[in-house]
Amino acid sequence: MAHFIDIWINCPDRQTAKKIAAACIEARLAACANILAPVSSLYRWQGKVESAEEVPLLLKTRAAHFDAVCETVRPLHPYDTPSIVATALDDIDQRYADWLRKETKEPA
């Protein structure tokens, strides 16, 4: 099992991404947050094809914090069903891993 993950969250705007990023960093659930350039999203929602401009947010953290990040994100995110997706980091530079470990709290 991977000890570290990147979590990708699509946000409706930059303000929402910053609010979520700040909450996760402040709670030490993530060591770093990248707020990326807006993307065009095309998706199916409630039986219809929709499109929207979204701002991707990338959080770098420990795998053990995934559930806590989800619980932090949901009340701050305006979507009924926000996309919160983790990618395992199987190969990671040891210095980077040490930094991630240092900058996030120990799992409960």
C-alpha cells in the first residue's frame, strides 16, 4: 500500500479551491496544495450532459488522511457530489516523502 497520495478535487472557482486548500493545510491534512489553471469539464449529471469551467485542486498528503480530507472538503464544497479522487504515489523521492511526513500530522 502506498503511504502517500495526491488528491485531485475539481472546484467551481478559484475561491473555493483556496478555501479548501487553506483548511487542509491548516489542519495539517495536506503538506501542499496546487491550485491549477481552469479546465473545461463535460460530464453527465442527473440524466443530462452538462459543461462547466472548473479549477482543479491537487493536495499532497499521507494516504491515511484521505477520509479526513473528504470530511473536510464536503462542507466547504458547493457541489452535491464533489469529485475527490486519490492517486497512490508508489515511487517517491525519500526527501520528498520525509517532507510530506514532517508537514502533515500523524494519523489518528
